[in-house]
Amino acid sequence: MNIRSATERDWPQVWEFLRVIAKEGETYCWDRDLAEEKAYAWWWRPLPVRTVVAVDGDTVLGTAVSYPNQSGPGAHVASASFLVDPAFRGVGRALGNHVVDQARADGFRAMQFNAVVETNTRAVALWESLGFRVLGTVPEAFHSPAAGYVGLHIMYRSLL
Amino acid sequence: MNIRSATERDWPQVWEFLRVIAKEGETYCWDRDLAEEKAYAWWWRPLPVRTVVAVDGDTVLGTAVSYPNQSGPGAHVASASFLVDPAFRGVGRALGNHVVDQARADGFRAMQFNAVVETNTRAVALWESLGFRVLGTVPEAFHSPAAGYVGLHIMYRSLL
């Protein structure tokens, strides 16, 4: 597995799993019938947004998008979003490490996730194992098809 | 003082104080030399974003912009931003009450602020007096010209 900058040619493969993740509605604050144009406009943006893919040969296993969480006086804290083809879940850790290292190299002082669904226990455990902690949880801020109203964690780690 | 839906004709007066607040750099995660077109595009958006102004006759004293904090499974939690002409600080409470009531009427279940600067003690006290509480604080997430790196509070209240 290799992690590299994404190109527009990776999009069709990313869309195949992104659409499934959106449709499931269990992990992301996206419309479940998210339009492809809207998803693409989110995924593929100019710097300072960075889009990477994890690939095995020609197969895209996952993708990550990282960006300043705020502008101006808040632009030194990064955020990021991760999507992994459900068939290749182990890819998240490699993408997480890559994105954390890149953000530190880019001069970000910390990384913050704004909306980690509390029932997505695999993701919460992964981020905790990578040094993130839950700063707070917004009660009932996510409406899960399976679990009803559940909390959204704000997670954080310093990069200094 | 009256609070009403904004119109595009209110913009020149809003821009007069918005530019000052951005330039000060103490309360908002905006570029300090924020371009007017960018500010306008943020302030004036179609529904579900609501833009209101507090006016005294023809004078705009303050403005608030409210919107879903997330999309899809997170779209039932509102967020909002408030800007008051520094000459008329008392307007914030009236705008806050208005926006909370409107969000409840629109069916939002809660309201969340993502980035309240912890040194902006007047704002923190105002939101606490309106029923918000600090869910968590992102350490050193805001670079204040006066105070250096300070925290950003995530604040929340239920609307049920």
C-alpha cells in the first residue's frame, strides 16, 4: 500500500465507496443522497486543502482530505476527513499517520476533528490510539439510522 | 430597536463594522484583511441560512447569521454568528434571543457555537446567560493579537 497525492483520475474509485458511506448515513454529516458534483467539489479543492489516496497498485483503498479547521487567527489548527473502502478498513491507520505527519510538516500546531460519531467506535478507538482525545461531545447531534440520536465527539491532538 | 430579515441594502452598514471586527482579529476566525466580496458571500446566503439585522430606524446596530451546523444526519443542530457594531454592544442579547427562538421555530433541536474565543469573556458570559454551556475548549486554537494563543470554546444549548 502506498499513500500519494490524489489526482482527478482517482475520483471514480473514490466515489464508489464515498457514495456507499454517504448512503449508509452512519458516520458522516452528509446528505444520504449526496450528489456526485457536490461530493467531488468537497473532495477536490486547491491548497491549502490536501487530498491523498491510499492505493494498492491501481486500486484506491481509501482517501483523506485535510485543511485548516478555521481561517485567519484559527488557521494553525488542521482538520481532516477520512474515507476507507469498507472492504479495506485497515487503511485508516496508515492514512491517519500520514495526515498527522503532513499537517505537522505544514506547520499546523494541532489537529481537530469536529464531528466523530460516538457510535463509530472503531474510528474513535483509532483516533485515540493515534494520540487524539475527546474534548467534548455534542449531545444527540447526529441522527443515526440504526441508533437514533447520538453524540458527536470533538477530538483533538497537539502536533507540537 | 427592531430585528428583521436583512436585505442586500443593509450590507454597506454591516460591512462598516464587520471590517473593523475582522481587522481587530480578537473574536473571529477571519483573515484580518478580509475581502469585502468574501465577507458578503458569507453574510448573504440563501435559505436555510438566515440573516437578520438589528436596526434603530435606518441604522444597522448588529447582525446575525444562522444556519445548520452540519448537513444530513447533523442538520438538526443550528449554529450562528453574531456581529454588533462596537458602539452598540447591548444589541447582542436581543439578537441572541431572536436567533434562538427562530431556530427553535425552524425545528432545530439544539444550537452549537464552534469557536467562541475564550478571552471574549463578554460573549462567553452572554451565551451562558442565554442557556449555553461550554462543552469543551480547543487549546490554543486562536491566535489573538493581544493575548497570544488562547482557547476556542465549543458552546451548546438544547432547544427542546
